Amino acid sequence: MLGGEKMPILSFSSQDIDIITGKKTMTIRKLWKTPLKKGDRLYCYWNLVSKEKKKIFEAKVLDVQTIPFSDLKDNDELARKEGFESAVEMVKDFKKMYAGKIEDSELFQIIYFEKLDVNDWKGDKIDEKAMITQRADILFDSGKFDKSTMCYDAALRIDPDDVYLLNKQGDNLSRLGHFDQAIFCYDKALKIEPHNEYILNNKAIALLNSGKLDDALKVSDIALAINPNSSIVLYWRGFILEVLGKFDEALDVYDHLILIDSENPEVWNSRGNLLSDMGKLEEAIKSFDRALEVCFDDSELDAGSINRMGNAYIDLGKLDEALECFNTAISLEKHNIDFLLNKGVVLMELGKFEEAVESFNKVLLKSPDNEDAFFLKEECLDNL
């Protein structure tokens, strides 16, 4: 209550990102006992999963239209403006919101509103940038990059020079494959913090992913000069050198990184993959083994690297060890076609043709047109 006046409340789903990006300026609600009118002020809240409400902003009603449900229920255009795919989807949501059947004669209001500057709020003020950033981070961490990028953009409109936001938006855009835009964000952040090795490293990764390998290495050089013992800079530097075909230099980087971060399975796996590509199979297997030793639990196991370890054992003629690797890899990714094919090949080499056929059949169930599985299966059947 403010001065005896109760301000109307509008609640929105926390999934409705357009409400904080400023894209959404209209909503449709069932007519209240005290209908809204032009000039009214609103409290706008998010309905959270916890059933709590969280204030997002205050708004002013610009216009209101009152219509019967009969004119609303088939209106696809209005439904899309409200954020639905169609009127059918909107009506379904309304029935859930208003608990049951809605009569054609029941009245609804189309509410057009304008978000108010926080300095013009009558109620408690919030840190709007922090609220939007928190939502963006949640969406980013859950992999909803198309939505999180809109939230980071909204937060940057409040504070265009926030280094954290610029870096996160760069990371977000990189994951969406928009590498040039990501690099633009990193460059803007680096104008503010030119010696931030983490942002430099992120820029190097974006350059790498955009195919600008030499530029990626140059930026990695700058990051390394700032912090020669940064494990994340060294890790990606090794990978960049590997992609450039500079295997010996990459190996030197991984060897140095092991001295700093010896309990990181990703480092040992990357070193093992590189050694496999260099044909140093015995050393590669030792690296892969070490990666397995330092894993705390199965969630840290890298199925791809275990598969590479199996391939190394095949090249060394150690088929039983190879089979054990492929079985482990498959236990982690049971539908991976490459792992199942490799297992089938090893079983063939061991003369276990019936088991090999089972493995190839699993491949063909997932990929009926897989020629390798088809012909290898035929070869097995010829040997039965």
C-alpha cells in the first residue's frame, strides 16, 4: 500500500524473456473487478518456480482495449503478440491460468504498457542490471543461449561498459556461432581491461573457431605474456598450436601445463590425443591412463579419449585392452556409432564374429544406411 493506494500487479512467467528485454509491451488479462484504465501504474513481477514472486519493474498503462472472449479466442495475431504460436495455444494457457472453461461473453483486457525508469518507481527499487544479469546467467548455464543473449543485451543497454557482461555476451555469441560479434564484445571489454588474460583467451578461442588461426595464436601470445602460468591460457594455447600442426610446440605446452595442473583429466586426455596423432602410442596410452586415474567419478570420464585409447591399443596389436576401452566408452555413450563400430572391428579381429554382428546391428539400428556396418556385418556372417 502506498498512500492508501493499492497498485495493480501483473505477473509474468519467468520464461517470458521479452518482458525484460523491452520487446514485450502488451499483455492480455481477464477483466479485473476494478478494470485497468489508461494512466494506471503497475507492479510487474515474475512468477518463479519456487512459487515466489520477484519484482522486475514498474510500468504505466498507455492504453486498454476491452473485448469479449469470443473475439479473442481465434485471433492468431493477438496470440502471437502475447508470445504464443497460435490462438489455440493461447486459449489453452488461459484455461490453465483461469482454472477451467471460459464463456464467450467473458471480458478480457488488452493492456498496452510502458516500462518506467527505476527513478520514477513508487515502490521499492531493485538493481535492475543485477536482476537481468542473474536471469541471463541462469539461462546461459542451462544452455539456452538464444534467450540468454537477449538478456545480456538488455543488461548492456543499462551499462554498456560492464566488463563481466561484455565477456559473458562474447561467450554467449561464440556458442551461437556468431564469432565476429563475440570478438567485438571481447575487444570492447579489452579496451577497459587490456590485461585481462581470461578475456584475451576467450578472444583467441573465438578467432580459432572462426578459422583465423594465426590471429588466435597472436592473441594467445599476449595472454601468455600477462600470465605464463595460467592453466586455461596454456590449455587453449596447446590446442591452437595443435590445430596449426605445431605438434612439438603443443606437446611442450601440455608438458608445462601438467606441472601446474597435474590433477586435471582434460589436460592428460588432450596430451594423449596429441601423442596419438604424433604416432607415439605407448606414451599416449600412459597419458590416457593417467587421465582415468585422476577422475573423481564417472562424470569426469571422457568417452572420446577412452575411444582414442582403444584405437592406440589396436595399432599396438593389444586387442583385449582395446576391447575393454571400447566397452568403457560405450558404457558412457551407449548409442555412439563410432564406438560401436570400433568394438565390432576388434571383435572381428578376435574371431568373435557373433558378438561383432551384434555390435554392427546396433549401429544399423541407429544408422540404417551405414555402409561400414553393413559390409563388416556381411563379412562376419561369411565367417560363421
